[in-house]
Amino acid sequence: MADHYQTLGVSRDSSADEIKKAYRKIARELHPDVNPDPSVQDRFKEVTAAYEVLSDPQKRQNYDMGGSNFGGGFGGGFGDIMDAFFGGGGSRGPRPRTRQGQDALIRIEVDLNEACFGTEREISVESAIACDKCQATGCADGETPSMCQVCKGRGETQHVMRSVLGQVMTSRPCNACQGYGSVITHPCRECAGDGRVRARQTIAIKIPAGVETGNRIQLSGRGEVGAGGGPAGDLYVEIVEADHEYLVRDGETLHMTLGISMSAAALGTTVSVETLDGPSDVHIKAGTQSGATVGIKGKGMTRLRSNHRGDLIVHVEVQTPTKLSRDEEELLKKFAELRGEKTGDGHVKNHDGSLFSKFRDAFNR
């Protein structure tokens, strides 16, 4: 069993004042408000138990003679004692009925065109607003809160308790008025005394060009009104970008797949494709292979908070016919003979690290 004098760091001939001073110093260091580490709580209990024995002359004498060191308890628990000792239960005064409102979050879906160029929307939001019937006071018929008769408007009540330090006075929030110092005798029927009600409102928002999934737009003061008509929180609008039919986004760059015939790939061609800006020509060089890419500058996505536009990358896919007529088959055989090609010809190509491979799975879903 630990020595009480050693626990408090004092000698056996220390005076009562020296013991008290040592205890106060250690207890302040171990108080949860100063040191929240749960591991020190056992140490705190040990120190307090030692002080309880050594601060009582009769218990100290008994302890010094080798007798029991367990004395009578005290009124409150450790938390109550330390609250009183360190001011944790000190005077706070009445707390205000008005409180800051909470922030709100909603998600809206935008298409790729809206994300690229920006847009304006009207959104419908259900949140807490100030009660019009009572003007956010929470009182019915124009009345006002009346002073609490229990705490006389202080918002707290005082209690006397015994501790190792003697009798101490503590202050606690008044149970009758919940610490407000006043009570609403006749609450508003519309808001039940809260000063706010739930309602749906329409809000116009501007979505900037270049947004993408996960971006949030902050609308200050458009969140929920606080209790008692307190200031409103903020409204956050989170963007969710809908999938496009044939365009795939990668930051500022857009990707699309263009299927062309073997003859078009061999001879070269020009194909009109639909971009976010309207039709645009894609020039396919003669001899283009499947997997080749063609870039169209400035036809990608807008960079957020900038006028810069990314590029559109067109991935070429040469389509091999699966069904041939007899005439088409004969013509292809004649073509192969003219080129000296034989059935079974082929060779393994090194992987070229084409960017298209990164998006192939996405395009072929």
C-alpha cells in the first residue's frame, strides 16, 4: 500500500498547512480540466485519499500509529469537490435563449454541360426559419418571458456541500428554467416556444463554370435559423455530376470514342462529332490505327475560377466488319493478294502506353 506522505511528497513531520499546500499543487495538475488523460485519474484518487487521511488529525494519528487509513467519506464525489475547488461549478449567469443556427447541406445533380459552362438554379430547401407568429420570441400573444422565481433571474442555484476542504458553495444551472433565468409561461402554439418553425423555401444559386463532383458552394446565412431567432448557419450545396452519354471527364480533359470503318481508317476521312460547344470536325489521317488519338484544343472542361478550357481527346476505334457478302469477301481477298498478305500473317507489337487504355474500360461499360 502506498505511503500517504510519499504520495503527497511531504515529510512525516509536515504541518497541516504544508500538507494542504502540497495537495492543492498536485490536485491542480491532475484536475481533468487541466489534464484530460484518463490514465491520471487513478493517481488523482490516490492523492485525494491520502489527503483525506492526513488532513484529519484523528485519522492522521491513527495512520501514524499503523492503524486503518480508511476514514469516513465526504458528501460529494471527486468531480463535485474539484468543481468547487477549481471553480468548475462557479457562477455563469443566465444563458441566452438565442443560439447560432446549424449549417445545412444538400446535394444537387448537374449535367456535364452545366458543369462546364456554369448555370443558375432554384433549389427548394426545408429548414428552420424564424416564427412569424411570435416574432421568434417563443411567447404567445405578444408576451415576453418572465423572471424565474426559483433562481430569481440568475439562471443558477447555489448548493452547500461537505468536502475534504470543509463546506463549499457550488453553483449549478437552475432546473426550473434550464439556466435561462426566465421562463415562458405561455409558449407560442406555432413554434412551441422554440422561436422557429420548419418551412420549405426556394433559394436561387449560381453554379460556377468548372465545378465537379464533391465541390461545395457556400451560401452564408442561408442555413437553419438558431433557436430564439438566433443567427442562421450556412447552407452548403454539394455538386454531383451526372454521367454523360459518350463523354468521359478527367479533370479539365474530356474523352470520347469514335468508331470508323477500315476503309476510312486506311484512306483517311473527316468526321463531324458533337462536342459541348456544338459540331466539330475530326480529321482522320490515312493509315490511322485503332487506338490512335486525335486532340481538339479548347473543347474540354472549363477550369474552375478561370476562363481556361481543357482539350477533347478523340480515341479512334477501327471497326472490323463481322459479316461480309460474297462480293465483299472476294474483293478483300483480292486486296490481300495485291498487298502480298497471307492468312495468318501478324506480329506482336510492344505496348505503347496509350492513354486510351486508361479509359477503354470506362468507354466499353
